[in-house]
Amino acid sequence: MKSKTMTQPSGDLVNDYAIDVKNLTKSFGEKTVVDDVSIKVRRGQIYGFLGPNGSGKTTTMRLICGLLTPDAGTGSGTCLDYDIHDSSAIKQHLGYMTQHFSLYGDLTVQENLSFVAGIFDVANPRRKVHETLHQLGLEHRADQRASTLSGGWKQRLALASCLLHDPALLLLDEPTAGVDPQARREFWNHIHALAQGGITVLVSTHYMDEAERCHELAFISKGKILDFGTLDQVIDRSHLTSFVVTGEELDELAIELEGRKGIDIVTRFGNALHVSGPDRQALERSLIPFRDQPGREWQQAEPTLEDVFIQLMGKQT
């Protein structure tokens, strides 16, 4: 991952891709928020953007979809077969769900959807609103004011409003922030059903379990893509070896292990400690003095997406 620009493998057909963009750069004042990003996303794919706050995830997605214009002299490619600079054409086929609920709290669920259908000039709006209520399981809440909905139901309403005009691309900016695990699971079931139906989805998330449900991932930090690919690909390319240790005095053990040669990651997970590094031999040598200490059990484990995330972010500090 040493090259500045990362380009994903080409497909046999250009129209395999809903998104095919190169060399996107965006600066605000003297700060470069997106730095020479190139990316391809296949149609019907759920593509996740993973990175810390301020890493450039949202700005990257907005550039891809034509909602922001790249810096002069940078950026080329297509989104939904339109040039990325043709924002008005792309927007007609885009559904955008922001992190914060942005519909009208004083209107009912059905009134909100009817209002959005009018904005998009949806054909036969009554039928489309009814179909969308059914699709998202909102029929029994159609007459409920949006302000009285729980976080999970507000999330469904926001998604429903994005689907009324039958978009080909969904942009979801941390859509499940503050939502309970059950609602998150149900939301992702809807997203996978939409992707199976041919809709392409770009989603930013902080949740590792959600990132694992994406077909492909891109890790972003300081405006750069650090790695991308499927879950298995990014884990394999990390070359991490991981051990899980359980038992006594794990906090003290963590302090002793930090900074030793070959040990890049020491993380507490509940009643266990995860210890990882990319150089297996160096890692195992550093662990020798601790492996036979009484009161602890060591087991080798598969590295997790979180291990990879911590490793990549650690290289940026």
C-alpha cells in the first residue's frame, strides 16, 4: 500500500461498474480532505467506508456521487454512467440518507413520504407511498408523527424517503448511529435486499460488524485510501498473526507487552486480551517469557477486521 493512488482491478465490461472514478482530490482552504482517491464499485454492491472521524469518508462519497466538485484539474470518471461533473443527472438517481434525521417531526410518517414524493415528482405518488410503507414495514405507523418514533423507526422512515424515486444508488452516511442492535440488524437486512435487487450502496460506518456485512471495504485516513477489498482480502493482506490470552492480571500483562518487538496491537476484549503483529517470528519470540506463566491460557486466533483497522490507523499516527 505504498503507492499514493490505489486503483482496483478492472472488470471485463465498463458497465460492470456503477462507479469508476480516478484521482479525486478535495481541499477546503489549506486542508486536503480527500487526497488522490481512485475507486471502482460494481453494480448491486454494498461498499463500505471505514475510518475515524474527520478521515474524509463523507467527503469522498459526496465527490463520487457528484454532490461535491473535485479540485480543479483533478478527478475524472463516471457514476451511474454519467460523468461525475454532471451532478444534476446523478442526483436524479441518488438516494442520500444523512446521519441525522432530517424529515419533519410534526408530520406523520405518511405525510412525510407524500411530501418527498412530491419533491421528486414521483408518478402515482399515493401508490408509491403505499408500496414503500409496506416495503419497510411502516404501514401500522403511517399515521404516527415522526417526532414520536424511536431511533430505529426514524431510520426506517429516512430510508423509505430515499427509495420513493427508485434510485440506482444509495449513499448512507453512518445511518445506524445511535440505533439499538436489533434495529441495526433489521436495517441491514433491508440494505442487502435492496442490493440484491440491483441497487448500489455506499455506506460509511464505525461499527465493525456492519463493515463485515459489506461486499467490499475501503479504509480511509487523512483523505487517503489505505487498503480496500473484500473482508478476506484486507485481513489476508495485513499479514497479522493473532493470539488471544485469557486468565489472571490481563491489564498488567497488557502493559508489559506494549512496545515489545513484533507486537503491534494489544487490545482488551472483555475477559480476553488480543495480541497481534505482522511478523510472526518476532511476535512469538516476544511472547516466549509470558506463554508459560501460570494462571493464563494462550490460543492462536484468526485476526479480526478490528485488528486490521487498529493496525492501519496506527501506521497513520
